[in-house]
Amino acid sequence: MRTLVDIGDPEVKALDRLAQREKMSRAALIRKAIDDFLARNNADSEAEAFGLWGDRKIDGLAYQENMRGEW
């Protein structure tokens, strides 16, 4: 999919220097940056949620039944 994005001249020049140094096209460099950004943000979300219940003293099912009992 093609997407139109406005990028300032200083950023384009910096991307071009980096792309030349990495021997990649500008488009490939931007795709890699997006992939890295998405992977980092997805991993953070999963890591933040992992083990949240572990420190609680009550069983998760017992807690759920108790909460539903209040309805």
C-alpha cells in the first residue's frame, strides 16, 4: 500500500544520509523504522499486561464470582 506522508526537508536529508550509510533506499529505511516502531509498541503493551494478577492474594475466579455477585 502506498501512503502519502509530509516530511520536513531536514528529516528527508537526514533519512537520505542514513539510507546512503546503510545502503538502503529511503523507502526501505522508512518501512524498517515503521516495523521497529510497531514491534516496540506492541511488545510494550503485552509486557505491561503480563503478570498483572500475579501479586494478588485472591484467586482470579473467586474474584470474578465475587464481583458478579454484586450485580
